[in-house]
Amino acid sequence: MRLSTPLNLSFALLIASTLTAPVPDALDLLHQLSQQATDNEYAALSNSTTKRSTQCTLSNISVRKEWGTLSAKERVAYTNAVLCLQNKTASTPTSLIPGVRSRYDDFVGTHINQTLRIHYTGTFLAWHRYFTWNYEQALRNECGYTGTQPYWNWGLSVSNTAASPVFDGSATSMSGNGAYIAGRGPLTLSLPPYPDIYLPPGTGGGCVTSGPFKNMTVNLGPVSLPLSGGTTQTGAGLDYNPRCLKRDIGTAVNQLYANFTSIINLIIQNKDIADFQMVMQGVPGSGIIGVHGGGHYTIAGDPGADVFTSPGDPAFYLHHGMIDRVWWIWQNLDLANRKNAISGTGTFLNYPPSGNTTLDTMIDIGYAGGTSIAMRDLMSTTNGPFCYTYL
Ligand SMILES: *[C@@H]1O[C@H](CO)[C@@H](O)[C@H](O)[C@H]1NC(C)=O
Ligand SMILES: *[C@@H]1O[C@H](CO)[C@@H](O)[C@H](O)[C@H]1NC(C)=O
Ligand SMILES: *[C@@H]1O[C@H](CO)[C@@H](O)[C@H](O)[C@H]1NC(C)=O
Ligand SMILES: *[C@@H]1O[C@H](CO)[C@@H](O)[C@H](O)[C@H]1NC(C)=O
Ligand SMILES: *[C@@H]1O[C@H](CO)[C@@H](O)[C@H](O)[C@H]1NC(C)=O
Ligand SMILES: *[C@@H]1O[C@H](CO)[C@@H](O)[C@H](O)[C@H]1NC(C)=O
Ligand SMILES: *[C@@H]1O[C@H](CO)[C@@H](O)[C@H](O)[C@H]1NC(C)=O
Ligand SMILES: [Cu+2]
């Protein structure tokens, strides 16, 4: 696979500096961008004149890795920790969210509660960075996990998503596809007044039957679940609604929206944060759902296809690990201009209208953990509460 679009000059130079002829394929190109991001990040970390609010050093930075590069033991340690979180008592009072049954559900409930204030907003990337980091911390501090949050590099699974190490259904996967349900039509995404988007259905649709999460119970939601065939199920929301974990894993959606070319083009073609985060989430009206939508609707099912309840599928956190990594690459390719770049307001596509998000805007993740924190402390993975990088 080759890049189909011409590179702009500065990135052409950047890439040319590490290029060995012939032109690298897209996986290599993403590796090179990631390597450049790492080099820039390490240069900044080694610069003793940079003011830092925390001590994050090259000797103690933690490293997040792609699922497929983890050993079997590391993967099982991760899924065991997730199962542990699902078996711990919730922090959220049931008077506030009646459906919570576990510590894991604290995260799902918070995401449902804030959905319309954390997507297509100025806080989208930073909020999900903080959310995913707190989940990683909960696995470590409350469930004895000693590893880091893994990510799912979407481009690696485009040839057969359900056979990838993330979703192959083995004991070392994040569990497999849902049982196949025949005769389903496309998944219809509606965002009036824009035209509907039709996504090819996946190859599952029913309950997950294999791997670590085959017995998992989803307790919350759905809130707004698009169903194959064009209807939307508006469901229980914050009420207790126990059901099996369903998936409808789709290679077609993975290929269409979350391939290596879409990842690379997202990173190199969008110089300002407004464009970068909009293209990542899908420009409304363009018919394209971006790599963010691409990953979510590749998993699909219930709760995966429900924007509100999607963290109810444990694969959510591997997907958002990759979302965060793509932002991390983008930021570190031009730290001076991008580290503190923010655009957008506090409401979904600014509806209803709200104030601009700034470095002083406070966000919180409710009972999931952490404390209320300013956007400025979430802009770097090596500052504020964070000290991690991506391999
Ligand atoms: C180190 O940081 C200072 C202050 O931010 C900056 O002026 C300088 O260029 C940096 N040096 C390197 C080698 O990045
Ligand atoms: C890293 O090491 C520094 C200096 O030893 C220490 O102050 C800091 O707390 C450590 N950070 C992490 C995340 O371990
Ligand atoms: C769930 O937690 C209880 C104690 O809170 C423990 O007895 C039980 O073994 C745990 N189950 C699993 C599957 O970890
Ligand atoms: C699912 O639950 C059954 C019955 O409790 C148990 O025997 C089985 O080991 C569980 N499977 C997994 C993957 O946890
Ligand atoms: C890769 O993704 C882009 C953007 O989503 C899309 O235009 C292109 O057709 C995809 N490539 C393939 C081979 O499907
Ligand atoms: C909010 O941001 C927009 C776009 O950057 C800008 O045009 C507008 O002036 C800002 N509004 C305020 C009140 O700062
Ligand atoms: C839901 O969000 C509202 C508004 O931010 C907040 O006051 C409330 O505490 C949140 N509920 C939970 C359970 O986090
Ligand atoms: Cu989200």
C-alpha cells in the first residue's frame, strides 16, 4: 500500500531524512512517524531547562505497547485485571446511577453521563486520555496489574479483524466476535440534519462466546444503539439492564475507515487541532466516520456501537489507547505548536452553544476516579499526572 496523497513539504523532509529507498509501505511510514515523535519527546524530556510540574524521566517513563506485541502472560495479566475490576464494588452510589454493579461500571456510567460534553468538543482528546489513564491506574492500584494500558493498532487488523490477536477469541485475546446472526442489514448512523451513513454489517451480531469476557455481563445502557436494519434502540440509560456482551466485528469497516493510509493521512494532512480532531472523529456530512468511528464500529454490537455506552466493551480501552497514541504522535511531531493546541467548545458540535475550551477548562471523570483537573495538565503524556510513552 502506498500513500495516495502528496506529502506536504515539511513532512516530506521529515520522512525523507529517515527514508531508505524505495518508498516505505504504510506500516513503516507510521513506524517512522512514531519514532520521530519518540525522538522529539525524549529530546524535550532530556532538556533540563524545560519547566515541568512533575518528575517524569527517561528512566521511569512507562511504555504502552500494541496488544499483538505483548506476551501471552502479559495479555492474560491484563484481562485478569479487567475481570477483577468487574468483580469489585462500585464507587458510584446507586441513587445516582441505579445500574452500576461494579467498579468497572463506574467508568461506563461516567462516560454515559458526559457523552454529549466529551465528543466533538474541545475536551474530546484530553478527556479520553485522562479517562483511559485512570482506568489503567485502577487496574494497577486496585487489581494488582503491573503492566501498562495496551493499544490496538487498527491498521494491523484490516485483512481479517476477527482473526487478529485482539479479537481472535483465544484465551490471550480480548475475546472474540459475537455469534453470527444472519440476514442483517447495514448499520445506520444518524446525525440530523446530515445524511445517514450506512455501514456494512460485521460477521457477528450476537453474544460473545469465547475468550476471557465470554461470561461478561453488561449492566448499563444502551442509550442510543443503532441496530442493523436502520432502527435505533433507545434503552435503559443509567438503569440496571443486565445482558450479554455482543459484538459485530467487521473487517469491512476496519478497512474502510481505520486502515494505515487513513491513520497516516490524519496525522500528516491536518496541521491544526481543529482539523485533526474533526477528521479523527469524522467530519459531519462527509460520509466518513474517521478512525475514531472506524475503530468503534469495527467492534460494534451492544454496547460497542452505542456512543454513550461503548466503554461497556473492554476493547474500548485498547481502541482509545490507539486514539491517544495517534494524538501523541501528532503532538510530538511539532511540540512547539501542538502540545497545548485546543479547539472547540464544551458541547457536542457546539450544540447547544457553549464557551470555548481553554487550558483552564476543568474536566472530571466523576466516580471513575481522579480529581477534577485542568486541561493544561492533560496535554502532555509526560507531565501533569502522566508519565508514559508509546512504543
Ligand atoms: C530546551 O528548552 C529551552 C526552553 O524551552 C529551549 O529554548 C531550547 O531550545 C531547548 N533545547 C533543546 C535542545 O531542545
Ligand atoms: C520518576 O522519578 C522521579 C525522580 O526520581 C520521581 O520524582 C518521580 O516521582 C518518578 N515518577 C514516576 C511516575 O515514577
Ligand atoms: C470476586 O470477588 C470475591 C470477593 O469480593 C471473591 O471471593 C471471588 O473469588 C471473586 N471472583 C472472581 C471471578 O474473581
Ligand atoms: C464462564 O462461567 C462458567 C460458569 O460459571 C465457568 O465454568 C467458566 O469457566 C467461565 N468462563 C470464563 C471464560 O470465564
Ligand atoms: C482507507 O481509509 C480511507 C479513509 O477512511 C478510505 O478513503 C480508503 O478507501 C481506505 N482504503 C481502503 C483500501 O479501503
Ligand atoms: C472561540 O473560538 C473561536 C474559534 O477559534 C473564535 O472565533 C472565538 O472568538 C472564540 N470565542 C471566545 C469568546 O473566545
Ligand atoms: C453527571 O453529570 C452531572 C453534571 O456534570 C454531575 O453533576 C453528576 O454528578 C454526574 N453524575 C455522576 C454519577 O457522575
Ligand atoms: Cu468516548
